[in-house]
Amino acid sequence: MPDNNTATDKTGSCLCGKVKIHVAKYNRDVVGCHCQQCRKQTGHMVAAFNVLDSDLTITGEDNLKWYAASDDAKRGFCDTCGSMLIWKSNGADNTSLMAGCMDSPTNLKLVGHIFTADKGDYYELDDGLPQHEGTGGII
């Protein structure tokens, strides 16, 4: 997957604005995750990009709630508006953020899909981007 190391000083937030995000630099462009957990949590799929923790600042962290859907990772969301913001692998030095929480222009692009074997039966993946039935080594 191509990296996007050129974007700087991008901001985002949850729907109500209680959790704010500042990204100094992107580590990876957007990947669509079609696993059952992501689909059930969001109602469709997740579109997330990745940043090194050293390039990420979160304000309003006291408004974040965490849910561990597995023993390997946790998901962060705003406890007021419910916006899903974060997917974090345990022990990792990077964080995946939901692309939709970022303010435009993001300079991000969708670069591929993971867990396509679990995708919903109501849509097709026909954008020509790389598809992986599992993680594809991306996460």
C-alpha cells in the first residue's frame, strides 16, 4: 500500500466536537475494512488511515470511551455523540483514524480493501483497488 507522508497539520473531530484530532503527518492512506466487526459497529464499512502516535494529538481524551472487540485491538469513540474515531492495535506505535472524522481537504485517498471475504452482500467492490481477503499485511 502506498504511503502518504506529505500531508501536514490536518485536523478533525467527532460529530459534537468534544474530541479533537490533530495529525502532523499521515503514515498510510485510507484502507476500507469490510470485516464483520467494522460493519456491525458502523453500519457499513470502515475507511481508516494510519498515523504514527508521535504525529497524533488528541484533545478531549476524557470524552473517549474504548471498546475491545477482540484481544488484539480496541476502538475509541466519543461518549457524547458516539462517533467512532479510532482503531488501535494493542502495543502498536501507530493509530488508525476514521477518514470521515477529518476536516476537508484531507489529501487522503482510498488505496485498497481488507477483509473482503466478510464484506456485505449488498454492495460490490469494483473500484479496481487491491483487495485482500484478510489483512493483506496492512494491519
